[in-house]
Amino acid sequence: MACCVATDPNDLRILNDFRKGLDNPELLKWPENGDGDPCKWPHVFCSGDRVSQIQVQNLGLAGTLPENFNQLTKLSNVGLQKNKFRGNLPTFSGLSELEFAYLGNNNFDTIPLDFFDGLSNVRVLALDYNPFNVSTGWFLPEALANSVQLVNFSCTGCNLIGPLPGFLANLQSLTALKLSYNSLSGEIPASFGDSMLQILWLNNQLGAGGGMNGTIEVISKMYQLTQLWLHGNQFSGRIPADIGNLTALQELKLNGNQFVGLIPDALANMELKNLELDNNKLMGPIPKFKAGNVSYAYNSFCESEPGIQCSYEVNVILDFLDGMNYPLTLASQWSGNDPCVGPWLGLSCNAESKVSVINLPRHNLTGTLRPSIAKLDSLVSIRLAENNINGAVPENLTELLSLLSLDLSRNNITPPLPKFRSGVNLATEGNPLLSLTNISPSTQSHPHLEIPPFRSPILHDKPSVTTGSSLEPSASVQGPSDRRKPKMFTAVMMAGVPVLAIVVGLLLFVCLKKRKNASKPLTSIVVHPKDQSDQENMIIKVVTPKTNERVFSQTVSSWGSCHSSTTTTEESHLVDGENILISFQVIREVTNDFAPENELGRGGFGSVYRGELLDGTKIAVKRMVVAGIVNNKVLGEFEAEIGVLSKVQHRHLVSLLGFSIQGNERLLVYEYMPQGALSKHLFHWESLKLEPLSWIRRLAIALDVAKGIEYLHSLARQTFIHRDLKSSNILLDNSFRAKVSDFGLVKLAPDGERSIATRLAGTFGYLAPEYAVMGKVTTKTDVYSYGVVLMELLTGLAALDEKRTEESRYLAEWFPRITSSKEKLLGVIDPALKTTNKDETSDFESIFIVAQLAAQCTARDPTNRPDMGYLVNKISPLVVNWKPGNAESDCCNGVDYNQPLTEMLKLWQEADSQKTGDTNSGFAKSFSSADPR
């Protein structure tokens, strides 16, 4: 038959080898015996007697390619994309006439080192979505630098690792570079400033380090760019001020990074088609953008609407932060338009809601002090020791008349040092450039004066009738001689005469009220952090500053009784917390004596009941009771919950409203989460007749949980390890936003450490291997548990089910094995998702990302698991476009929300003044000072 074949015999042999490697060769419709002229076969094209093209894309072919594939030396165009080819991708070395190679969306698991050798004429090379070298990853070889004709190179999701090669910028023909969803790390090379790239995709790098990092100053020199995707990485620093030079740019995605500072005016004025800035640490006002489509949620802006400027104090603080180069620790914590409301780390305020303390020692601040800080004229104490602050101290700081303490020790301050008045305690030791001759005797450091702890702005909602450390000093300083005074007396005295007078007056009022209503029974009202209006039955907590706190259950009526010399108490325990002790009788009443119909759930600790206070506040009560004497385990978990939830506050952690102690009863009162535990929506939705969770709703839940755990691990003032993260401890509100609950097993890691050895606790199926075997618990222990929760969200299967086969019994062991195959992964996705999404493959990209993250979270080696901050950054871009399904109309309750804000405020002020007779009272006042978040 060879005499009848016009095509080169070697090409025919290779094509037959190609056919033999297929599992389903019939799809090609080539002759079964391999005879005839291949130039006449379907999908094959020839130039003369040589094969020049093979186009078999999207045929569903499965199998392997022959190793001699590169002997088709006249091949100029090959299209193998969107099939199921597997195994080794053969080398393309020597295919010098190849111009177009489309090999993406297959299952090739290795790529040879010499694959790119000799591809001197290739113009388009697409390798996307192949799991090359999945266990080790692979680097782009320098041989690719010789492909000088390359115009479009795409390798999205192909398991690349290492830094972005600088030689790619030297390919002057290269206009499109798409490397999304790999594990690239490091910065964008400076050489890219000279490139001719029009399209650059570097988004969503999945490496353990969190993706690419560094600044993006180089992009302002890439004048040809039309499309730039950098989202889902760890890029940081400011957005370049000269980004407006990119006049050709149409689409810019910077979301899901660590960008800080103000949005440059140049960026706001760019007429882009699409601009995404969500999930960064951007601050200041939101400008009015000229972009056609723009998103900027989840940043730290001072206002929520474009075009509204920040308050005077916030502008000053932002200028201070600008001088310090916007450190991430502060950029992530300073948000809103009132530094006395919200989590403004390191700032404290006085009774007039003005910033009185800047307390930021050892915060890695690098920069200079700005003169604008002197505009905060209520500053009492500035503590900036042990940073890397350089430059001179601004002269105008000496004009701060309230300033009592300035600690700049162990920095790099340069002379000259201004001369402060004698009443200022100035600490400057440890600054090598400051000579003692530059410091006058009256301003040299002397023994530190103790500054009492100021209240944190985050605790503004605590009851105002308290004693001890919760009273705020007005700018008082405790001198050394005061240390001999009793601590409680000292704390009260430091509060200042005005505050003390208010407290005394309020107690006298209570006494008179008590005598007047001596025969009147106490009402069943409990005062908690959301209700400070009732002063007759308000709970008072006695606190010894700077020690563990002994809490007494007593109302003001009896505690402040003018004729009583003793205080009756219920059983007391040392509890390190700031929550309110609530009457056991009140809780019994609001739960209808713990009626069965009010039971929300039951666990090893006891039961949880719903209740409703007289003010309408719905609560959930965890009842921890043991017959006989309360054992150490229950008491330990009880005190742990109070201790942890008193130190942490976050929108994705369940809030503790109060607690009660009576006999063997231990009650914890939480905010009520009406949709209950995530577990019932995943595993029991059919039996409970619930609607199954949609994929977008599951993504939002995953993000909420990640943010809550990230806060515990790295954003709270101390590192907390949850130890029992699971779907039954994730609660949902009416909008299906998630909050992490159950903090009875939380461990506090020692300062400077993120791992401790402890006894085994938690739930099997969610336990990390190193914890289950050695009892070693780290923040990566929670990451492992979070990965299991992701698997449950994906599959609808419980973490551990003895009814499943032995292979799939433990979800964490079985699930990662199937993540590399798209078909297998789709086969195990929760069938309930099909009822919530008509096109079950439309969300596959995000499903694949979450599946990969789940596998990374459950890596056996803890060092190979990502941090929670990384997970937040990876999941955030998948959720950010989500909006509630049933949006309310623009006009409700008689208010037209399309009116200008000033008109709305005027109407509200008028309505409020009619009710109260005060034009500056009530709701109007609260609106004008409300936190825009």
C-alpha cells in the first residue's frame, strides 16, 4: 500500500501512532487500518506531501500522544485543545516551522524540559489548564526567550512556580501574556517597564506564599497596556500616582491584594471600561470615578459614598499614616470616619470623643513624623517606641498643650530635637543619631510615668455605670507616688472630677429611686450592651484593674443601697472579660423556663435555647449544667468562652451579650442567629424542608468564616486558635451571613508564638494529623479544619460518615485525590447545587479554585497549608460581585432614597425635632455621626 500513499511515510507512521494512543479513535473517523492518504483524512491538512496541520479540538478525544510527535517537522498549526489527552506531553523541540499551538484544557501531567527548544517561529502558544508536574510544579525555561516571534503566550492554570521570568519582557513581539491561576511568586520584574505588552494576566496565584507581591510601580511605564489583571495576589504599597500615563488601558483589576493609601486622582480620572479595587486596604475618601464600571467594596474608606470628604481628624490621622508608608497592620484596622468608633488600633479617645492617645510601639512603623499630627490638640500621650521612624521631630509638637508623654525611644530620630515644656515626659534613648548635647536637661528622659489604660473605642457600647478600668481618664497621669494607693481608688480618681461626679450623682439617684419604690418588685429587665436606658435595674460589675476580674451578680438597686453595708452575691468565679452578668431568673423567664419548644440544639455541653428580652432583642442561651458540683471541663469551657469573646469583636464571630451563674448552672447569652448552623443546611435541608444553599451563597459563607478565623489568628491583639471549627459551629443569620461560634476550646498562643502543645480536643474528621497524633496545635490546625468545611460546602457530605465506603469515609483524605480531574470533581459536587443553578458548569472555575484551596488547607505537612489571610484574598474575588436576590425597592417607609443626602438629613432632623423638641437630638444626631460602614 505504501506505493499508493502520497504523504510522507514518516508522517503517516506518526499519525497512526497518534491514533493507536487514543481510547476512542473512532471519533477521528480515520481509516481503521491506517491506510490511504492522511492528507485526505478529516482534521488533517497538508502542504505538499507533508502534514502541516492537525485540528482535533473539542472532539472529546482521550488518550496519550506519541513521543515522536515532534518528527512532524513541517507542522505549522496544531489544535488539540479541549480534549482529554493525558500522560506526558511530548517535546515540541525542533518544530521550527510551528506558528500556532493550542494544547490547553487537557490532562497532560508532565511537560519535558526541552519542550520549547527550537520554537523560533511560534506566534501563539497556549498551554492552559493542564496539571503539569502537579506535585512539584515547573519553571518556564529560558529556551522560550528564543521564540522571538511569540505574540500570545498563555499558560493559565498550568502549575507554574517561581518568579515571573524577566526574559519575557524582552520578547518585543509579545503582546498578550496570560499566566493566571498558577503559583508564581515575587515581584513584577523591572524589565517589564520596557515591554510591549497589551494584555497581562497575573491574577490568582495559588502558591502557599499568597501569590505575587511587592509594589506595582513598574506598570506605570507599560504604556501599551489595554488589559491588566493583578487581582488575587499579595501586591502592596500605593497605587502609582502616575498610573494615568496608561492612556490605552481599558480594564484594570487590582482587587484582592494589599494596596494601601489614597486612590490617586489620576486613577479616578481614567475613562476605563472596568475598574475593580475591592478587598484591599485603600483608605481616605472614595473619589468620583470616570470608569464605566467600578467596584471598591471591602476597603477602609472613611465614607461609603463617592465624593464625600473625610472628617478633619481622620484627614490628620491619614496624613500621619502616609508619613509611615501605610503599614498594613494599621491600614486594615483604621476605617470609617470617626477614630473614636470602630477598630482604630492603637488610638484611644477622651470623654469628648477626641483622639487623646497614639499607642503604637513595636508596630514596624517606617517613615517620618508629619507636622500635621500637632493638629490633634487633645493628644495626651504619643507612644512610638521600638519602630524605624527616622527624620526630625516636628517643631510644632511642642505646641500640644495637653501632651504629657512622648516616647520615641529606640528609633532613628535625627537632631535637632525640639525643646518641650518641663511637664512632658520625653523618652528618646536608643536613637543613635541623637547626641545628648542636643537635649536640654529639662527635656531628657526620666523614669516613665504610668499612663492608665484608656478605653478602647470598640467598647463604646458598654454600660456607662461601671467602676474601675472601664472609666476613662480625661488626660490624667498616674505618677510613681500614686502606685501605693489601692488600685480601685486610683482608677476612680484618675477618671477626673466630671466623670466621678456623674457616677456619684447617678448612684444617689438610684438610692432615692430605691427608697421611693421600696415595695415595688423588680421588673424582668436585663441591661446588656445594646440597652443602656434602664438605670434602676442596671447590672454593675466590680473590676480590679490590671488583674483577673471577679464578677458579682447584683443590681444597682441593692449594690448601691444607701442603707446596706454588704453586697450579696451569687456564686462568683474569676472571669477575664467585659461582658454583663445577667440575672438567672430573667433568663429563665425569657426562655419560658427553658421550654422544649425553645430548644435550638443540643450538644455535649448541654442545650441552646432561644429567648426574647423585653426590648425585643432575640437571644440564644447556652445552658451548661452538671448534676452535683460543676466539673473542671465545663467550668473551663464556660470561662474560656467569656474570656475569648470579651477580647475579640468581629462581624463574623458570634457576639456574647452576657452570662449567668447560679449553683451548678452556667448560662451564656449570645446574639440569636435565626438560620441556625451551617450543618443543617448542608446535610439535613431535605428533612427540615429547607431550600438548598446556592453556590454563590456557599462562597459567601466560606469567605465570612475565613475572615472570622483570620481575625483570631492575626488581626486580634493576641493570637487565638479555635480548635473546633466545623460546620455545626458556623451559624447563619437571616441573610445567610456566617459567624463562627463555640469558643470553649479556644487556646491563646503565647506572645510571639503561634503553636502550643495541649490535650486533644475537637471533633474527629476535622482534626489535623499533627494535632490528633502529637497534640500540637497551631493556627494551621484551624486551617485544616477550614479546608474540611470547604469540602463539605463543595460536596454536601459530612466530614466523617461511617456509612460511606472505607475509601471515602474521611472526607479530608478522599477529596484531594479527585481534585486534579475536572470530571471526577464535577462528579462529586453536591447534587443540591443542580437545583439552585440551571447551568451546573457555569460556576466551575470558582468551584475548581475552592477545591484546590481545600486540598491545600488539608495538606499533611502544616507548613504547606496557607494562612487564613491568603484564603480570604483568594475567595474574596469570587464573592465580591454577589448581591442579594430580592433587592428592596428604592422607596420604602415613606422615604425617597433617590433624594440628595442633605435633603434626607433635613427631613429626618425635622421629624426628630417634632418628637423631642430638640433639633439636634435623637436619630438626626446619631445619623450625622454614624459609622458609614
